[in-house]
Amino acid sequence: MDSSEIIEKINAFLVEEFEVDAEKILPEANLRDTLELDSLDYIDLVVVIESNFGFKVKPEDFTDIQTFQNFYDYVQSRVGEEVK
């Protein structure tokens, strides 16, 4: 799976699961603010990531994720680890 496929897949489930307009999902946009995430939403996000990409997410993994680009980079790095 290449980076554009990962980004497409992420954006599709964010639109569906969090009912956010696709136009608001920009690489530089703040993930938490755009998706209006609360602590329960983070749990939902973790479950969706794990089921879509097949790796376990640790809560501390989210400490450095501020923007959608940070999120894309994180998922891409983890998907790469699973392939190795």
C-alpha cells in the first residue's frame, strides 16, 4: 500500500466515522480541532485504525500527532513496520 492509498483510506474513514467534510481534511489542519475529538473519539479512532491497517496503537503514539500530515506519517510508518 503506497502513501496515496493510505491517505485515501484514512480520509474515507474519517469522513464516514467522524462525519467531517472532506474539504476540511487538509495536511496542515489540526486533527483534534477539525474532527472535534474528545477522549471517547480517540478510542473510536484507534479502533478504526487498528481494524483498517492491522496494527496496534498505543495511546502515547498520539502525543506528537497534531496535524493530519502527522497522522498520515504515523500510519505510513506503522504500516511499513508491519510489512517488514
